[in-house]
Amino acid sequence: MKKLILLLFLALNAFAQNLPSGDPIQAGLSKDGLQRVETFLASQTDKQIIPGSIGMIVRHGKVVYKKAFGKANLETGEAMRTDHLFRMASMTKIVTAIAGLKLYERGLFTMDTPLENILPEFANMQILTGYDSVAHKFITRPAKKKILMKHIFTHTSGIAYPPFATLGHEAYVKANVTFAFPKVKSGLKLSEIIQSAAKLPLTHEPGESWTYGMNLEVLGRVIEVLDGRSFPDFLRQEIFQPLKMNRTFVGVPKEEWKNMTQVYTRDKNGKLAIYTDQVGRDLMGFSTETSMEFWKDTNTSLGLGGTDIISNVDDYARLFQMLLNYGQLDGAQILSKKTVEMIEKPLFDVATKDGVAMGVTGSSQFKAGVTVYVYPEEQAKFETISAGSYFWLGYFGTQFWIDRKEDMIALIFMQVAPEPTGHNKNFRHLVWGSIAK
């Protein structure tokens, strides 16, 4: 009998994945403030600004607000639920960074290790200086500096996302590098994708600016070379399973397909329409091997570290609570306290002309942390969120904020791109404005 009870306990514990719920008032949030949050989120779906969303607040380790609004699928009329699955897009990056930091803690590299020591294809890199529009060729010079591992973790390597590049845009796109969402049975290998990316010039000398690029895709390949497992298997075994992120996937099981949300964009008439592969090619320069149904490649061994995770609010709340707990959750120690502290501080303060940087922060000066932006004191003076808080977002509308001073996490999940102007910033402002004590 005791053995049966123990087995039942272990089974329940293995599948337990949600953080405990708590009373928002006892957690120090105001009733009026939370009502403003709810009114805002409801209004956005009522006005058809977005199809649907989930708002979530975690304070002092407990979920004190979690609610779904609108539709997960406008065509079928399916209501959004808090257990729906989302394409995390660039919110994959924080997971990949955590994976890379596990190998850093094991001494397999230092932050000053040259990337070429691990991936030789990144030796003798070129710096883009111009573009010959007649010959349709890059104009380059040899790089003076090597790419170091710290540049990969902070988007300061100069590696670009090919279609995001302005100078030489035509040639970057023509390279047809698959930087996100590889279609089912594409036959691509991560090693081949990264070798193709290494043939493209850097946008600047490593460490001298911030460029949103394929750094975390490169880090996924670094993990494969140093560890021996495929990048997706490393994530499953070293992060998802220990943290009981049981509904987080690189390749979604068929029984979960029914829980996927639909992605939308605005058509030429300004109405919400399905975000198709063609929309991705037109708006984002997706390669010919990219598909919006990439997630149907069940349990795939190919995953891109900047884009390819599918997950849900509860699993990501566990991931971020682990960070607030200095690397551990429910007995699983994912990172050391000192490594988490490194994530939470700006490691490079650089000038940038990158459109993503200026769009996200409104500034040409970027406080680059480990894949995240860290709020500096001067900016936080005019914000409700605390200095030292950090955040990032995904292209299809997911976003998170972590505030250690207030012991609070907020998440907004939706699936529409581009994000409606100011939506997520307004949500965050209202959430932190609800703090009463």
C-alpha cells in the first residue's frame, strides 16, 4: 500500500506543472489596478485589435492573475483558453541562453572563448562596409576582432538575421538562410544552417554594437558540438523535464495539435487575417524552407535556438520563477545563483542603429544583457517597473517582464504580428501600476 501511494505521489509530481495560485490582494496588488488590467485586455479583443490573449501575473512565487480573452481561432470561433499553446518565436532565446549557460557553468568554455575554437567556420570573418548594387555583391574588409562567446550571448557579435539587414539587404536575403521555423521534413541540419550563416559578413566588429541576429541559433549549434546531443534533446532533458515544463516542445506531439493557437496579421484592408507562409516571406524574408506549420515536426532533432519553441503561459511562468529563485525550482537546480545574477545585469552598453533595438527600447543606446534588455536607472525613473528589471518578446506577440525588486513576473501571450502599437507596453504599465504594497 505504501509503495502504491509513493508511486501515485511520484506520478502526480511528475505531471504537476503549474505554479501555486495566490490571492492578489494578499500579494500586494490592488483590486482597482487589476480591474484596469482586465478592462484593457478585454477591450483589445472586443475592438478586434487582437484576436485573443492571455494575461498573467506571478508575485511572491504565486499566480495571482491569469485570464484568457477573445479567440484562439477566429475561423472556428474557438475561445482562447489559458492552456493554449503558442509559437514563442524570439522568447525561445532566453531558454537557449539558459541551456548555453549550463555548459558555461560546466567549464566547457569561458565568455572570452573565441567562437571559432568551437565552430571553425567563424574564423576569418568579414565586416560589411558597403554594397555594390550593380554587381549585387557585398563590399567587405577582414574583421579586426574575433567573435567571443560573450558576444553570442548578448547580440553584439555582428551576426545578422539576413532579412533584417539594411545595408546589403538584397544579398543577405538571396543567401536564403533558414533562420526560423524550418518546415517539416526539410532535410536541413543545424550544422548546415550555421555554416551558411557563417559565410555572410558581420554587420560590425564584434563587441562594438548591438545587432539582432542568429546568435542563439549559433549557440544551439555550440551546444550540440560541446555536448554531443541534438540541441532539442538537450533542451528536453536539461531544462523542460527538470522544470516539469511538460507542455513545452520543439516539435509538438499530435495529441497537442488541437491546442495550438492561430497566428494573425493585418491584411491590406486592415482586417485580421491568417499569417501564412507567403505573409512571412513578404514581411520577414523567410527562406523557402520556412513554414508556419514547422511545429508539426513532432519530436524533431532540428531546432533553431532563436525561434522554434512551442509553449504556454504556465510552463514559461515556471521557467521565470526558476530565475527569480536564483536558478532552482521544486528541487531542480538549473543554474547557479551567480549565473542568474549575470543574466540580470547589463553586460554591454553600446550604441546601435538596429531597428529591433530602437523599436523595443526607443533608444539608440542598448543595455545588452544575456539575450534580454535590462532597464537602466535613467529609464526606470519614468517607468512603473523597477530599474534592473529585464524583458524580451516574441515576434508573434508573446512578452515577459521580470522584476526582482518587486518579486514579480508578468506575461502577455497573443498571436498576431506585427504587434499592435503599444499593446504590450500598456499591459506592462497597468500591471506594475496595480502594485499597492
